[in-house]
Amino acid sequence: MLTLTNPAVEAIRTLITQPGLPSETGLRIAPEEADTGSLTLSVSDGPQIGDEVIEAEGVRVFVQSDAAVMLDDKALDAEVDDQGVTFRLGMQPE
């Protein structure tokens, strides 16, 4: 199952706690529609049918079932700078 680093949790928290967003809001990870092997990240009002829901420290990530297979042994990390947020995938620490 995908894990989240502390910087990723904080970055996601910042994204999903914007005024006007429902309390069920989370980050959604899904394969690109063009089937290029790439993933897209988006803010979502809630999980879609079949999504795997990952909860960590009060944030939720919704992983589309096809993406969940690719991310099973991965960790989501984030870096925040004055340009915005950059998310990266890496291997989970052993």
C-alpha cells in the first residue's frame, strides 16, 4: 500500500483545507487517460467507486484501483517551494 511521508502529509493538508472545500476532500491519484504509464494528481471531493482510501494524520488520499497496483511498494513525498508543491514517488523504506 502507498505510504505518505511527513512532508507529503503537510502538503496535502495545505491543498485540501482551502476555504470552501468539503471536509471529505482528499488528493486523488489515477492513471493518465492516455495510458502512458503516467499518473495524475488532483484534489477530489471524495473517493470514487473502487478507490483505495489511504488516511494519514488527518489527510486522505484516494488511489484509483489501476494506480494502486503500481503504487503498492511506493512512498509519496513532497517538496514545497515558492513555485508550489512538487510530489515525488520513491520506494518505501525497509
